[in-house]
Amino acid sequence: MLVAAGAFLMTLVGGFVAQRTGDRRHLVLGFAAGLMLGVVAFDLLPEAMEQAPQQVHGVPAALLMFAAGFLAIHVVERAVAIHRGHEGEYAAHSHGHGHAHGHGERQREQGVGIAAASALVLHSMMDGFAIGAAFQAGTTVGTVVAIAVVAHDFADGFNTYTLTRLYGNNRRRAVALLFADALAPVTGAGITLLFTIPEQLLGLYLGFFGGFLMYLATSDILPEAHSPHPSKGTLACTLLGVGFMWLVVGLA
């Protein structure tokens, strides 16, 4: 529980850093995308494959869930994009209806951000589960996992705040989700005192969440980061984010 409290503080630090970026937003987004790519490639997918190794028609179930997560958020995003195109066609004919459509579109976009941040909150709760389960296995294992989780929760806090704001949500809502994300590992660690999640189910969840994050990083965050600024600095930050997650996973 003390290690989970450290994860709580580190998550808040990550969110605080994300709030203080100012006109360096493109660099922050590039770094966030690198962190997310690193989490998926070096942490989520290997763990998902290990915990859910069974195959369905020749394909690991964890990778099927990865594709399902990617496609699920893609369907949501395309629904918003289709509505945006429809609004562009008809806004000139009716300002009143255009305002209504625009409001509905903003609500859906905000909902994507809230869903993404909520998934990160659930992932942080799983981090708490990981801490509790590791310490049940032994102090040495618990210590190694704790190092990785606490460092990794900086990225979680950073991404939770960034994703919520990126999709048009106000600062109050982003801060509320940041605090929920910070409390999640403490809650997860506490729950492990009562029971544990079956490994196979956890592996499927991690695969699905990996696809969710991969879509957001490659289809939303990176294009947003590169569009208004020169790409060299943003690319460097993306590589730095990937390298940082490689270092964190290497510690484990």
C-alpha cells in the first residue's frame, strides 16, 4: 500500500507536468505518443501474450483482442468524423440546426477523451493489482515491479490529463480524471488483499487496451503533434518517450 501511495504521487506529478507545457504542446504530445507506443510494445502486449497464450484459429487470443481494441476506438472516431462531414455540408443552410449538430459533435469528441482517460484509470488499477500480486509472490519481485509501476504511472498521469484535454474537455474534468487515475493503483493494491483476477482474463484485457492506446497514439496524437510545428523536435520527443518506456520496462 505504501508503494501504491508512491504511484499515486507520481501520477499527479505526470499530470502536473502535462498542465505546464504552454506553447510546447506539440513536444508534449510527441512525448506522450512515444510513451504510449512504448507501453504497448514493451509492456502491454508481451504481458498479454504471456497471460493469455491460447490461440483462436491460429492467432493468439491476446492479439485478437488487440485488433478488437484498435477497431473499437476506430469505429467511434469514424462515427464522429462522419458527423463532422455531414455538418460541413448542411451548416450553411440552417444555423440553428448547425449549432445543435456542432454541440452533439463536441459531446461525442469529449466522450472519446473521457473513454480513453477512463481506460487509463482502469489500467492504473491493474497496476495496483500488479503491485499487490508481486508482493504476495515475494519482496524481491514486489520491489522490481514497484520500480516499473511507479515510473510508469508518471506516464499514466501525463497521458490521462493530455488525452482528456486533447478531446475538448475542460480543465476541471481533466483534473478530476487525473485524481481518479492517481487513486486507482491504491484501490487496485487494496483489492488484491481480497482476491486476484484470473490471468487469462487479465491478458485479454491488456491486449484490448493495447489496441486502444495504439490507435490513439498513431491516429490522433501524432498527427495532432506534427500538424502545426516542424517535425524534428516532435519526432525527437517521440523517440525519447519510447526510449524512456524501454528503460522502465528494462528495470523490471
